[in-house]
Amino acid sequence: MKISGLGQQGQPWTVAANRDIVLTTIDLFGPSRCMFASNFPVDSLCASFHTIFGGFQEIVRDFSTGEQRGLFHDNAIRIYGMER
């Protein structure tokens, strides 16, 4: 499950506005089947890349290091069959 593009028209991207959808998605699919992504430049209508990326980091700060590494990198490498 690619987690991205969560902006709402006319609303800034915030952790408060997106925490529940991100955590529910990870809960439903499991951290090994999810990955964070970007829809830039379209996402820039709601926030900067730094705000969104930092928000995802904040939302999963209590996840294990391995789960975080999976969500931000390793799962995409594995799921898309990419070599490091």
C-alpha cells in the first residue's frame, strides 16, 4: 500500500489531519506491506516535501527502527524488485 497524496483541497497538510488515516492504513495492511511515497509536485499544493516527509516520520516515531526503515525505503525496494 503506497501511502501518499493525502492532502485535502484548500487545507494544509498536517500530522493532526493525517495521523489517523496513516495509522489505520498501516494497521490494516501491516507495516511490511506499506510504504511512504510522494506525489510531488502535486502535493506541494498542500505542503512542502519536508513537511510531509517529517510528518510521516512523526506519525511512526514509536514504530521499531526496522518498521520505519521498511516504510521509508526497504519495502519499496522489496515490493518493486529493485536492486540496491
